[in-house]
Amino acid sequence: MERKRISNVELTTSMQETACLVEGRCYRGVFSKVGEARYLFEEAVVTTRCEMRNPKLYEGRHISLVHRQNGRYQVHMRTILPVDQEEAQQLAFQVYDELVTAFKQIH
């Protein structure tokens, strides 16, 4: 996932239930570019009562990073095969590198 910041834009929202965005809540929908510096977010219609609870912010080869409802981030690591000492050290550096990349993308 690539993070890109766009400054000085007008964002119009079309919400299903609330009139404005609530801080800390995740919404499903579509962003559209409707002009040079104008964007539109349309919230999708909720078809089931199930909400996406912990959206995934980063998915790498070894780890994934999710944003929990309480505002904290949680790291999930994929299962690994047993490795010898040298491979374990290399794996640890790869996991560290992915973790740094994940935190750079969210901040």
C-alpha cells in the first residue's frame, strides 16, 4: 500500500447514516476525483450488520499491521518454518525492515 498526501483540496462527503465524519471510525466507500482539486467520498450502503473492525494498513511478506478500534496498532506475523541461527538472524532483520516500512506508511 502506498500512502500519498494531497494538500489544499475540497472534500465532499455523501454519508448514509451520519451527516459528517466521526473521528476514529472507519468507513467503506469510494473516493472520486471530480475536479482539479475537488474530491468526493461516497459511503457504501451497509448490506450486513457486520462492520470491518480492524482495517489492515500494511501487508508485507512477513508481517501485517492493523489499526484496532481502541486506536492502537497491532502487528501480526505470518507463520515461519524452523530455521538455523544464521537464517534466524536474517529473518529478524527482514521483519524489522518491514516493521519500519509499515510505520513510515502510517505516519
